Amino acid sequence: MAGQHNKIINAAVKKILAPEGLFRVGSSRRWIDDNGYFVIQVEFQPSAYNRGSYLNVGISFLWEASEGLNETLAFNIGYP
């Protein structure tokens, strides 16, 4: 069933977010909008209790260069 959910999510995201410049991170359910000094993240989190998905949107500011990108790329400001 997860494969079917992924296909539905990917089709909707390609139609709505991709034209806005967001790109997918690998084969994950995370999409990124790189704006240079900040990154907007859109994530479709699977629900363990129900059918469907949670939509998480957040922003990461990239002006802190003391850490690697993997430690910096987090939801600094954002909500489900």
C-alpha cells in the first residue's frame, strides 16, 4: 500500500511543487527549495496510525557554516 501512496504523493507534488522550483531528495518523501541562504523543506511523513500522510513544512537558515550540511539541514522553524 505504501507504494501506491508514494505514487499519489509524487504525482501531486510534481504537478504543484516542481513548477515552483522544488526538487526531490533522492527517492524520499522530502522536497527542497534552495534559496541560497535558506532552504525550505516540504516533507510528507507517513502516519503510523491512519491512512494518509502528515505534511511538514519548515525552513533552515544556512548562514551557520561551522557544521556540515547534514547537521544544519533541519526544521529550524516549521510545523506539521
